[in-house]
Amino acid sequence: MKIRIPILLIGLLLFSCVEKGEKEIVSSQVSIVYSLPFQTLDLNNLDEFQNTTANWQIVEGVTIDRTKDKTLITTEGKGELVNIPQKDVKEQILTNFDHGDIELEVDVMMPKGSNSGLYFQSRYEVQLYDSWQVSEPSYVDMGGIYQRWDKTKEKGKEGYEGHAPQINASKSPGLWQHFRIIFHAPNFDTSGFKTKNAEFKEVWLNGVLIHENVEVSGPTRGGAADEVALAPLMIQGDHGPVVFKNFKYKLFDQTRLSFRDTKMKEFKYAGVDLPNVDSLTPIREVITDSISAAMVVGDKVTRILDYKGQLVVPTSGDYLFDFRLNQGGGLLIIDNDTLVNRDGNFVNDDEGLAKVLLEKGEAPFRLIYNKHNPWAIGFSLYAEGPGIENNPLHAPSSFNSDNGNSNGGIILEPTNKAVTQRSFMMHKGEKRTHVISVGTPEKINYAYDLATGCLLKLWSGEFLDATQMWHSRGTRQLGVAVGFVIELSGNPDFSVLSADDAKWPCVLSEVDLQSSEGYELDENGIPHFIRKMGSRSIDDVIVPVENQRKLKRTIVFKGEGIIWHKIASGESIKNLPDGSYIINDESYFVDFSNCSLSPVIRSVDGKEEMLVKIPAGEQKIEYSIIW
């Protein structure tokens, strides 16, 4: 039995294809950036590494066969580091630089069935493994922190302290996977006695936080036996082939920014716009050694907090400040430069970021927080600088953030059949208002924009965080995909083009007038999305493939005249030897092997698009998306 759900879209929906630009702030010393510069490893040759052996090579590109174990094909050139272990040559490789505390980002590609590892300080391993089809990951899987080993223990119990990733965020073999890791080295006193264990502060894989604050009491198996303050990064070379690119890193010391001689004034105030605070009469005034929104007196009140003091700057150089607000307004002034000036309702966006050049010593600072919503409270202030890790300057009580985790939220999950949920959803910085998310028992999920008729996002694992929809007043009304997410272009998936080389529309317009006829649910809860384009009809069904991170899409078209379907777009689209296509060299595969219609790859404005030209009559298109 199918259940018909009608959808009424009022008016013409327009949305921009232009990415959000950066905003300049008035002072010539202040600008908006998203990170301070990283150092990079030059992969034009092997000069960045020590004692290299023949199993390590610099190449231009790698193609991996997803059907064959530990198999890859390289292309001569530069830009990628590849390990191809040989029978008698399979040594590890070490960087020329030593590190203590470090933030590392790198892209990794795993062949099918392969195994390697990143050893921080040559001692503490983050596992690299083809874990694509693993349902319950352990420490041996992609992103796991490998176990320690004590050979004196009873046989079978030698291994201990391994840490599994929170979820399996590993992509399919042959896709680039992105790591961001913040590692803290062990600390030692002047006599060499260890005073603090090594710690993986954060491990992110493909945009998912898979470890947080994981302490390691000593070297993991395969690492150097002793512990030191500084040592090189090591990559395992004796297990299986692996490819790397885009190494970048920041090295940190123990210095931090701090406040001195700080005073806080609190005012009663109910307006959204910031007033001239100096003209107000405070209800109290205190000396404080911290800044926190929780210093507001009273429950469900409106207040202004005004902090003034000295910022102690340990090193001259560029500093990046990140001032975020939970539905409030605020002003941040440092060294007499206005870094951030915010009025209205702002929630955790990027407009609170600003970079400023500071000299070593002390600089005056002022932070004003306008809590104009009685039911919402919170601000945060993070900072990083030369050799200084990004860290909070606010007290922990000031802002509640879960770093992308779902713990504590309202999580919607399917049981024995698919679940559909309507919501707003953010997509590439823009709020989409007619989104339906579909969660399946197979834990392969997707979001579909009913207004534009396009597939927006794909993800695996938990389904949907509905906290912002259902908690309290549900102010933002956002559904949030939980876990490892792939974002697609967000442009309309269907269009009538005036010519084969006509530009694909970024907006629904009167030219390609189309409407949603809603969707029908089948007996498994899977929606059939139905669209009209004039006299033409489109039936669009997307279902998971069991035991794989894979969605099968079937589109049935009926009607007169030609229409086009856009499958993918990206920086590059390549046809692989097995007949599938790789999008962006890193995002996902498209398998078109079961369709009688062939896709067309075309270049437009420096990007590539994968389209299918659908002739008149009744046509059926089938393809799979793999990630």
C-alpha cells in the first residue's frame, strides 16, 4: 500500500549559487580569516623525509580498483606520497621535523583491504585501514587509536588500551579521506620525570569527531619504546599500500593568552541593538579573573555584561579571535581595534572570526555581551596565535557546545522500516525550508529538497538530531544530519535545457517550471518523490543497499520532449577502469553500470558536470552512489 503525501509549494523559490564571501572589518589591522596559516610538507620530492627507502615514492595520481585487494596504479609526477611495500623493502618513513603538541591535517587514500598507520612522535598510532563495510569499529579500524602491547602478559591478553572510533566514518577504498588531529605530547619535569601522559585531544575523520580527550599512557604497539618531548611523525610502511597528499600542520608550545585586571559591569537592558553602554547605570560591578555568560544574575532575564581589562600577549604576531553568540549581540575590542560588532539574533556562525596583529606585552580589551533573549544565554571566545593552540578564553560555563556530537540531543531513529522527517536544514551555509530527511534501518540516510527536486545530503550511522526542532521553542527549526555527511551540489536535479551546452540553472525559474506533487510511501516507508515538468512526470526513488554505504536511485520519466538529469558536479569527474565514475577524486563514486542511458561529462566555468539526456517517452534511469 502506498500513502500519498501532498506538498504545496507557494511562490517561486530562488536560491543563490554564489558562495558566501568574506566581510572586511573597518580597522586596517583586522580581517576575517578561518584559520591561521599552516606549515606544509612539500611533496615534489622526498626531501621532507629522512632515510627514505624504495617503497616510498612521489607520484602525481593514483587509481585504485575497488574490487582487488591492495591494488593501485600510479601516474608519474608529483604531489602525492605513496607507499608500495615490497618483499625486501618496506621501511617506515619519518619527517625531518620533530613535534610536541601539533595540529595535523592530511588526506589519505586506502586501497581495498589495506592497512597502515600514522605514528605521532613515532610512538602513538592512529590506525589507517580499509574499514568501509565495518558496522562496529574497533581500535584496528580507520581512525582507531591502536592498542598498547605487553608481551609479558598472559597469551591473548598482551594488548590493552586500544580506543575504537566513536563511529565508522571511513569512506570507500579509492576515495580521499580527510584527517584533522590535535595531539598533545607528554610533559616532563626538569629531571625528565613524566608529569602528563600523551593525549589525542581531537581526531576528526571526514568531518566527524571520532575521538576526544583520549589519554595514552605510553607508546602504542609498533612505536618507539621510550617517551620524549619532541620526535618526528612516522608513517607505517610495512603493512600495506597507502597514499597521502595535502600534509599541513601547526606546532604549538605551552604559552597561552590570558586576562589581567578585569572588571565586569552588569546592566538591565531589553533592546536588541547595543546602546552606548557607558551611558547606562550598572546594577553591579565586580573584579573577575574569567569571562562567562553565566555571570548574568537572574533566570530568564535580559542583561548586558561589559568586561574591561588587559589581554596578556606572550608573543608578537597574528592572532585569530572567534567570538560566538547564542541568540545575542556583542562587541569585541582588542588593542583599540573593533574586531566584532554584532546586533540581533546570531547563533554560532562564522561572522565572529577576526584576525589582528598584536605586539608582545599587554593590550586593552573590552567584551560586551547583550543577552536580549530571556530564554537563551551564551557566548564563547576562542583564540589562537603564533605557536599558541586555539583554546577557549571563556569559562566552561559560558557556552554549551557538543563539538558535533549527538550526545544529549533528541535523536530520531528508524526501527523496522524507514522514517521520514520534514524540517529546515542547512546546506552549504544556506537554510533550505522544504527538506525531507529519510532514515533507514540499514543506517544509510539522505536528505531531499522537495522544492528543487534535488538530493542534498547523504550520510551513514545515526539518523537525525531534532533538538533544534523539538527542544523548548524550537527556535531554529533545523534538522541536523548525524555523523559522516556527503553534501551534493544542491542545484535542481532536473531541467529542460535550450541546448546541449546550455548552463545548468542554479534557480527554479519560469523557463524550467516544475512543481512537486509530493511523495508516496511504500510498504517499507521509502518515499517515491513525484514531480511535474509541464506535461512530463518524474518518479524518483532512492533506497539503501544492504551492508554497503551505497544508495540506489531509480528515476522513471514519462512524457513528451527531452529533459536533462544532473547526477553530480565537482572539480573533477573521472571514468574509472571498472566503469564507475569518481567525483572530486575524494567525495563519492557513481556506478552507472545498470543503466541503458550513458552519462555526459562536460566542463562549465572551471568545474565538471555529469548529466544524462533523457529522451521523450517512458524512460528508466538507474545508478548507485557509493561513499
